Amino acid sequence: MDNTLRFIHITDTHIGPSPDYVLRGCNTYAALDALVGHLNNDLPFTPDFILHTGDVAYDPDPAAYPLAQSLLCQFKYPVYTVRGNHDDPDIMRQILPNLPAGTGRLDYDFTVRDFHFIVLDSFGHIQPAGYLEDSQLAWLEITCQSSTARSLVIVLHHLPIQTGVGWYDADMMIENHDALFAILSRFQKRIRGLFFGHIHRGSTTLREGILCSSAPAVSMQLQSWPTQTNILTDTATPHGFNVVTITDEQTWITQHHFGEGK
């Protein structure tokens, strides 16, 4: 395969202000620490980078980000992060790598071997739903239109598509998702995927010819049965991540799981 890119998609680490912080029965620091060891030592290939699609911290506690970075910096590979609904974008800029300077919404883009990644800050006005401002949608359209890369990849945190899972669709979606896809549909043939987090579940959906993929959470998983209306922790499914392989012709995603090891 020509021009092949491979990256690890992780999400929702939810690091707290101390290493003993526990969220819904999960020690989130121990989970991320185990993932660092697994990806550094057990992968049979070398990924180009790690993509973290948000909720680096559980709450935007200033103490959580240095703690998260103390683990993220141990990865052997570059790490790109996305703002989640629990994240503070200004603290992220100060502490985490590969982020642009500035204030406010954390939108940016980067290119790796002719694959243009466009990262959107989908923080919503009504939590935990997402929203994209008109200025962001305009920037997305201009960036897609002006990109000289053969392939485009869209990245954000919130759920961009309907699922049939009641509490996802009611609470977790990007409110103006139709406006997002009105733009993306124009560039559908160049878009190799839209990657997101937030729902604590691995999933794959096709909307208007665009592949939409979430990774399982590094922290705890949540149940997502059709028509489910309340939030329930899934204690049977372990921590996870996705391996994403992209060429200019196709996208291949595999889901993997790991244990805390402690």
C-alpha cells in the first residue's frame, strides 16, 4: 500500500488531581500508566503518532494536567490531543505538547505524509452536548477547500452522528451536527475518516459516505444498548484503544484491549 499512515486512537483518560483518583470504579492514572507500558513495549509495529480525542482530565483541575503529561510524555511516539468537554484548553496549551499558542477554542491542524488532520474543539454550551461555532465551521470549510493534501482526516471529541442509543443521542451529540456534515459532504471523497471520543465505547458508523469512528475509553467503558436511556457503567469490557491504518484509498480500524497490570 502506498503512502500508508498508522496511528493509535485513544480517548477519555479522565486523569484526576492525584494518582489515586477513581472514576466509576476505575483508577484512571493506573489505566493510562498501563497503556503507556503496553504501547511502548508490546506493539509489533511502530505507529506514526498517538491521537487522543479528549477528556484528558476528568475535570479541568490544574493539578490533573501535569499528572497526565507525566504519563503522556513517556510514550515513544508523538501525541496529539483534542479538547474534551471536561478539559480546559488554556491549561492544555500550557502543559501538553503539539498544541498551538492562543486562547479560547482549541482548533488546529497538522499534516503527516500528505494526510491533513483537522482538529475541532466541539465544547458545547449545554453540557455534555457539543457545539461548533459558525467561525469554526467557516474555518473547517476554508481549510478543507485550501488543503493541498490528497487525504483529509477530521478529529473532534463529541458524538457527531445519531446512534439509536437514547442517552447518547439526547445528551452527547454535537447539537449542530447537520451543519457539520453539510460541509464535510462536499469533501467526502477526500475524507478518510472522522474520529471522536466522549461516548466511552468503540463504534463505527457511516454517514453520507464518511466513516465515523470512536475508540473505547482508556478509563472505564459505558453501556450502549439500543434504546438505553440512562448511563450505566460496563464492568465487563476492559480498557481499550484503536489501531487506525489509512491510505489514500481506504481506512482500516481494529479495536484492542489491555489490562491495568496492577
